Amino acid sequence: MKKLKSNEIKTITIEEFKKCKKTPLVIVLDNIRSALNVGSIFRTSDTFLVDKILLCGITACPPQKDIRKSGLGADSSVEWEYYSNTVEAVNTLIKKNYTIISVEQTNTSNSLENIKLPKMPVALIFGMKSMGYHKKLST
């Protein structure tokens, strides 16, 4: 096995990417302070053909130098929307029949190897207060 060089990786154009069938997965970023972390999420979402990223609160939004730097340009390919309020963003997803999953380390968290994902579509919340949303969301 050898690591591929950049010129050996088969990439598609942004136009081809936008036409690809996406994974029915939305990433919700709740008040992520680091633009470099946001860029990393864009890059990972590009790799997995994530449907959309919702940027909420103080989370940095494109165009932003550090997002582009760590995201390697994925902010141009992955669809995203901004919401000033995370609860509003998640309630919008609930109305569209998304299963909402908060990703956080707590004393009651389930280990990833024990998680069985529900049927799609799914929204994963990452961020400052992600575990508190189960009490605030409408059903």
C-alpha cells in the first residue's frame, strides 16, 4: 500500500460534485469558534458527499481564509446555510423528518461502536451546547 499524491487522486469538478447523489445527512455546527475546525468539517463533508452543513450562531461562514485553508476549497462544493439560532435550524430539520443526533462526550454518552444509526435522513449536531437541544426542540 502506498499513499497517493495529490495528482494521483481522482477528483471531480465542483459541477460534477453538485450533480452527485448526496448522502441524506446534514451536519449542524452550533457556535463552533474555530474557523479551522469548520473548514475540516467542510472537507470531511465533501469526502462523504454530505447533503448540507448548517452553520449556526457564531460559527464562521465562508468565505473565510481559515475555512478555505483547512477545508481545501470544500466550502465551494458543499452546500451550506447560516442560521443565527441553532434551535430554529434543528426545528426546520425535524419538520422535514430528520432524525436528530447530538454528538458530545458526557457521562451518559453512547460509544460510537454501540450506535446503530436510524433510517435516513439524519442530522448530526456538533458544538457548544448540542446535548441541551433535546429539551428545547419542538416535536
